[in-house]
Amino acid sequence: MKQILKELPKKAKEKHNENRKFFTKLKKRPPKNLDYVMQELHDEEFERTDCLECANCCKTTGPLFTKADVGRIAKHFRQKPQKFIEQYLRIDEENDYVLQQVPCTFLGADNYCSIYDVRPKACREFPHTDRKKFQQISNLTLKNVAICPAAFNIVEKMKKAIGN
């Protein structure tokens, strides 16, 4: 896994222009069965991929925290939401709550998440490759393929399945 993660940013960069062009076309004319194809590719990839071996998303990026996330996680810690915010979060340049630092505070040395059952929505949905109307999140996907080996593999298979 270390070798895969070491090579991933370079591979993603090499594919970036190709992927950008592909997503531009996909946005203009998404196939009717795109959601079905993406769900299938996502499920197949995650039958082979164990996120606990990687956890690169938790090590290199931080999720956005919605107000609902803050409330749920604060409750889990038996804290007031404002105390949780002060302790763990900051407001980024887009006015969103994000972690004060990465790697994620809640990631253990064993790659397990200490708040897994109450984790933010962004974490639950990452890498978003099974999202409905997948073509609408192409910018996010272009970023995620450089972070997540599974997302990279799914996009490569998607290009073959849908046609480049």
C-alpha cells in the first residue's frame, strides 16, 4: 500500500488532463445509466479495497463538518457544540468548518477512526464514487483520485465502461 500511495499523486497528475476532458464530456451528455454503472464500479472496487490498509484520506485531507455533524459528534463527546468547535475545528476560507489539523485527530495509529459511528457525512460518503448524479462532482473527483487509490481505480474503470 505504501508504494501505491507513493505513486498515486504522480499517476493522478499524468491522468489529470485526460480525466478533465472526460468529465467535461460526461457533464454535457451523461449516459442514462451512469448512476447504475458508478454504483456497480464502486461496489466492485470496495469488495477488493480495505480502507484500513490505507486511510490516506484521513492522513492528508480533512472533511467539512456540517452543523448536524458538529451536533452529533459533540453529543458523542458529551460536549456543547461550541466547545467541540473550539477544541477541534476552524473555519476555512470558504466559511466551512474543517479540522484544525491533518492528519485527522480522530485517526488512530491502526487506521481506525475513534468516532466512526458518528463520523462526519463527508467521511461516510468518501470518495463519493457512488453518488447520484456523479457527473456533477467532477472537480471533487479530480481531487479525490490523487488521494484515494480506490477512486483512481474506479475512474479508470469508468472511462473504459462508458467510453473515452
